[in-house]
Amino acid sequence: MFANLIGAIRVPWTGPGRPRTRPEAVLADKAYSSRANRALLRSRGITAVIAEPSDQAGHRKRRGSKGGRPPKFDTEAYKGRNVIERSFNVLKQWRALATRYDKLAITYRGGVVLGVIITWLRELGDTP
């Protein structure tokens, strides 16, 4: 799913031209710290800001010099990940999104988009 998610990113320019498909960095949870995910990001020239799980670090250290270097990690950038987590927690207030009742992915995505729009309008403060 991670490759599909990265492939679906489209950030439109303010002027003419095609949308940007390569973010500068990806801030992710330790669950996304697999070799395949890191290799995908490296091949696309995207900085991976993903913490290394303690079990992976232990396996790497156990192998000694053959285990390789630890992956590069930017602690200051990782501190901004809490904003993303709080945004997900706001969306999870909707029971249908938290439990994923929808059978089709497009219906689920529509619910997420609707939830984001309502949250954004609430944050504007213009609406009652």
C-alpha cells in the first residue's frame, strides 16, 4: 500500500505545468521502516524521516560490520510528525472512518475528503 500511496501524490503548481509528484521528505511511523519502503523512497530521491525500530537496530548491531550503518534520521523533522497524528485523531472521531465500514476504497476516500473539508471549515471560524 505504501507504494500506491506514494504513487498517488499530486501537488498542483500555482502556475502552469504538471503537478509535482515527489515530496521533499516522508515523515512516517516505525511501521514503515522496511527495506522495501526505504528503497522506494531512495529510488525516487525522497528523504525518509522514519525512526528505526529497536528490533531492527538490534538485528543490525548483532551482525556487526556486515549489518551496515544505521539509516539516516532527522530528529528535528520527526518532531513535526505529531501534527499529522493529531490530524488523524480528529478524523477518527467519525465512527465510519475509524472502523472502516465501507467496502469500497473510493467510498472510504470520499468520507475522508468530506471529513477533512468539514474540519477545515470548522477551523476557519466563519461557520456556526
